[in-house]
Amino acid sequence: MTDRHAILVVDDEEAIRDSCRQVLTKTGYECHTAVDGIEGLHLCRQIEPDVLLLDLMMPGMDGLEVLSQVRKTHPHLVCVVITGYATIESAVDAMKAGAFDFLPKPFTPDELRLIVNRAIEQHDLLKETAALREEKERMKQYFITIVAHELRSPLLLVKQYMDLILGKKMGKIDDTAEEMLGGAHSTLTGLLDIIADWLKLARTNSGDIAGSLESIDIMPVLEKVVQDLQPFADDRGVTLRLERLNERCRISAHAESLEVVFKNLVSNAIKYNRPSGSVIVDGLCAEGTLRINVRDTGIGIPKDEIPFIFEDFFRVKSGKTAEIPGTGLGLSIVQKIVESHHGSVEVDSTEGEGTAFSVFLPTLGADEGKAGPAKGQEAAERKPV
Ligand code: ADP
């Protein structure tokens, strides 16, 4: 094992292989050579090089084919294609296929050194970025564990004791003690809500969602959300109605995550509503896009606050919202989940009249296997306000 950077040169011309080996070894690199694509792929697996110098025009397996195979198996391998002037177009193709740069033949030792040094820098950068990403994920998981076990669990236990005392299960308590404990209980409930929302946000891993998408019908998800939140709406004297879509359409989604999305939107529509107001959930499926609206007749959102409502912990501060409990994390969770589904969220609101949130999701094509065409992509690219 050596600490030196390893370069693999794949070229059917012996003269090129020899001169590359001479120059690169002198420069301090560990240099390996292969006479064709097959041997090149074999050596890639065996020596795990940092940089691949790859001739495009080779008999048998050509450079583009080798490139496409190593891109799948060695994502950190930086590839420089060697090409003749006449084949500059294929060099461009190779760059499109993921090559880092190209080196036209004939080249001088200085040109070779320069390009290989740059490729090595790129390799180190990619490796460092991957390591930092891993470290960030590790820290996040560690933090999640701390919050979930060291913070949430003991607080839940305290709340359970309080529930027992306030429920008079342990005997009578005097009025002052009951009032004080009641205040402490609601503060604790607020804190636990923040922790629960924060954990939801931290655990909303776009990679995990993308990896667990399946073909689903949105209606059962919406029906469950409306059914679960009906008692909350009744409590507030708000009418809650779900309308059927114009047609059945299937989307590629993680049903539980979408349930979280619509639970957040519908519960906001109820809690920021006025007495005897209404909430309507409806939608439209057309041209490769499913649009679900959650419309309310509530207090609305001031125009100048709208750009911030998807930010973590943001809450509109006004006399009307002061008494309404919340964590300011619900809409961040909504946006993160919807974006992991390649969708987007829009909001339209008028103060004193109401708010409409619309979620756009790409639908599945008729063959049920592929995501919908252009319009679905448009949804993904539509920027949330
Ligand atoms: P919260 O837990 O505070 O409800 P959210 O992230 O869900 O947090 O929402 C952020 C802020 O956006 C809320 O505090 C509220 O001020 C505003 N908001 C969200 N939905 C509505 C709505 N339907 N009507 C009026 N204001 C809303």
C-alpha cells in the first residue's frame, strides 16, 4: 500500500503508455497502464486509481464505453480522455458523459503533468466533500439520538407524571397548585411539540424518501387526513370538506410522508381560521401534474411575511396569531417532503380573507412506471414563493 496518488493510463498505443508512465512516475505518481478497455476495467477494480487517463479511440471496447462503466462503479474516479485533434467532438461527448477534461494528442510532458495535477486536485476535492457529507450526516444522526433519547424521553416522563397529578389520579390537589401545574403542563406540551416537529424535520431525509417511493392514489391519503382532523375542526367550529378529484391519478410517492404534508397544511388551515370558517381540500389532475389545494377562510398571511413562511421556526407575529400554538416548523417539513417528491408548494393569501396552499406533484404515466412528462417536470422546477 502506498500514499502516492495512483494513475491508470488506458491506451492501445505502446508509445503513449510508456511516455505517460515515465513522466508520471518521475512526477511522483504511482502509474499503471492497460492496453485496452477490458484490462482497464479490470485494473480499475484491482488498484482503485484516483485518476484515469483514457484513450477514446481503441479497438474493442472504446473509451466512452469504459467511461460509462467506471462512472457507475467508481464515482470518485476523475477521468481525463486522451484524444486526437480529429476526434475533438468525441472529447466533447466524453465530457458530457462525465469526463473531467481532455488531452489532445500529441501532448508534451508539461501538458500531461498540468492536466493530471488538476485532475488529482479535483479527485481530492471530491473525496473531501464526500467525507464532509458523511461527517455531517453522522453528526445529524448523533444529534437526533441525543434529542430523541436524552431530551424527549425524560420530558415525556415528566408530562406523564403531570397528567396523573392533573387528572387527580394521585388524589386531590389544591386550586393554586392545579393552576401552576396546568401552566407548566402546557409549556411542556409546547416544548414537546417543537421537539417532535424538529425530529420530523431532521428525519425527513430526501434520499430515504426518494428510495421508498411507490405508485399510490392520493385520495385515501387525503381522506385519512380529513378524517383524523375532523374532531379538531369540530372543536374550532370550522367546516372541513374534501372534494373528489376530476379523475383518478397515480403518483410516485411515500404515502406516510404525504400524510404529514397534508396534515400540516389542513391543521394550519383549521387553526388559523375564524369561528365558523371553512376549509376545502380539492384538486385537479391534468397534463402530468397533480395539484392539491388546501383553502381556508382564515386570518390570511401579511404579504411581506409570505416569503419567510417556509423557513425553519418562522411564525407570523401578530395579535391574531399570538394565542395560536405552533412551532414554526410545519411548513419547512411540508416543503422538504414535497421537494423530495420532485414537486413544489405555492401559497396565495389575502389578509382577513383566507389562504390557499397548493401542492404540485408529477403524476405517473399511463404505463405506471414512468413519471409524467413535461408538466410534471415543470412542477418540480416551479420555485416555491
Ligand atoms: P406553525 O407551527 O407556527 O403553524 P408553520 O411552519 O406551519 O408553523 O407555519 C408558519 C407560519 O405561517 C405560521 O406561524 C403562521 O403564521 C403562517 N401560516 C401557515 N399556514 C397558515 C394559514 N393557513 N393561514 C394563516 N397563516 C398561516
